[in-house]
Amino acid sequence: MCNNRRVQLKFGADELSKWKLWRAVLAEFVGTMLFLLCVTTVALFNAGSGSSSVNVEVGIGIGLGIATLSFAFGHVSGGHLNPAVTFGMIIGGRISFLRGLFYTLAQVVGAIAGSAITYACTSTLEQGIGKTRLGQNFVKRGDEIEAIALEMLFTFILVFFVFSVTDPKKKVEPYAQSLGIGVCIWVCHVCLIPYTNCSINPARSTGPAIVISDWNGQDEFWIFWLAPMLGGALAAVLYTFVFYVDDSDEDKYEVRHSYAMETTTTTIRS
């Protein structure tokens, strides 16, 4: 049964004058820039291999990268590094609208900066093969619906996991949160690389696409914004209104559990 938890969507105008907000925005910029540096270098040197074992290795590299950066910046901004996660946090009432907006802008600019650094530092090297250079995402012609479904579902998995592992009531240690998110990212990449090169992060798709400035075959670029944002929003709604356990739910469970134990004890004694 859906719980009756009420979520207050906050605009956040009162945060604009606080250094704490802008420090967090800067953390999202730097964190996403470094994350795209990881993504694009891994993609650059593994492009075109087509090997499933390489997909696993790429997924591990990206997963450990996000785990490291999430742990490094989590105490400052929450370590979102992903507009889909940020959008989910807005929908779930965990951050304000304005904070989420500035996070998203910082993430996109950071992704472009990270991709540009990789491109500049490797200008004398082969910039990948085909559509996968610098880790650009792609959709095979005629597979748009499948791409939307897959990107939405795997972003849903990621954002739902983020909501669960960062739930204050679970009291998961920060290092365990970051490691768990990294493993989740790894799994998503292993599954999605053969189909879309795995986005589940609109900023991650935007950075390489803008730096390469080759929009040939990128007519479906909108998919890598629409699908992850829908998946993130759906995960936020489902976790917040269905799977979030509030104090009243725990009390009801404890009462039922206590009554069941007393009944069992009475039966055994009699």
C-alpha cells in the first residue's frame, strides 16, 4: 500500500545568497568534469574493440571512477554528477528546484570541459572509431523505441538505487554508498554498451557530442536526455511514495510483529 508521505517541492530562492550552494555547484562542475575525463579516456582507448570482456573492463573503469568522485564530493553537493539523479532529487523533494537547476548547468558545462580536456590531450591520437569516439552515444536506425526503453529502465535502476542507498533511515556509510553506486554504474554499462554505448546520464552524452561537433548520425541525441530524465523521475516517485518507510510504517510493523510474537509465545506455553 502506498504511504501517505507528503513531499514539499522547494523553490530554493533563500539559498542563492549562501556560499554553501555555490560551493556545491562548483563541486558538481569539477566532479562531472573529472568523471567525463574518465569516461572519454576509457572510451578513446577501447573504441571499436567490440569485445564483451572489454565492455566489462570499461564498465569497471567508469564505475570505479564514479565511486571515487562520488565519495570525494558527496559531503559537499551529494555527488550527483548526473542531471537524471538531480532531477529525481528535485521530484523527491530532497533538493530545491533552483539548486537542481544550477547543479544541472554545472554538470553539463563540466562534462563539456572534461571531454575537451581529453580531446586536447589526445589530439595526435586516433580519436576512436566510428560513432564511439570519445564515448559518444548512438542509436541504430529503427531502434529508437528500444533505446528509449533501455535508457529509461537502466536510469530508473540507478536513480532508485541512489535513493535507497542514501536514505537517511538506512544509515549507510558514505564509502559504502559510493561503492554501491559505482557497482550499479558498472552493471548498467556492461548491459547497455552494446546497444547505446550506455548513457544513463544526459551530461555524459552532451559533453562528447559538443566537443566532437559531429552531429552526423546524432539525430536521436534527444533520446539521451528524455529517457534518463523520465527514468530518474519515475524512480523518485516510486521510491518516495511507495517504498519509503516512514516512522508510522515502522510503528505499525513493530506493533504487528510484537503481537505475532506474543501470540506465538502464548500458544507454545499453552
